[in-house]
Amino acid sequence: MEDSVLIIVTVVVVVWYFGSVINSIIAKSGKMATREYEVFEREQAFRLAKGKEELKAKAEKFKAESKSTMTDEELDAFLGI
């Protein structure tokens, strides 16, 4: 009887101790993942803005080189800008 109580108490203490360590690790990994995601969002926004600028430059080049009669608004609508 005493052995089973000692085993139960030992198991509870071990689970409690490692549970706090595991919670700490999970909390730190969550913070790290949040920071990584924020960096990813900034890089993605930069890439999209850069892509829009490149598309605008291509549209201006196309407009200058072609003999299109499209207005700026029509060309923007055509290219989805």
C-alpha cells in the first residue's frame, strides 16, 4: 500500500515538474514562431509591393513602345493594376 502511494506521488511530481518545463518550451517556441511569422509578413508585403512597381514599369514600357490607343485607366484595368 505504501509503495503504491509513493509511486503515485512520484508520478504526480514528475508529471508536474516536466509539465512546467514542457509548457515553458512550448511558450518560447510560440513566441519564436510569432516573430518568424511577422518577418515573413514583412518580406511578403515587400515582395508584393516590389512586384507591383515592376508591373507598373512594364506597363509604362509597353505603353511607350506600343501604338496602343488605350488610356492609362484602360491599361491599368487590362493589366489588373
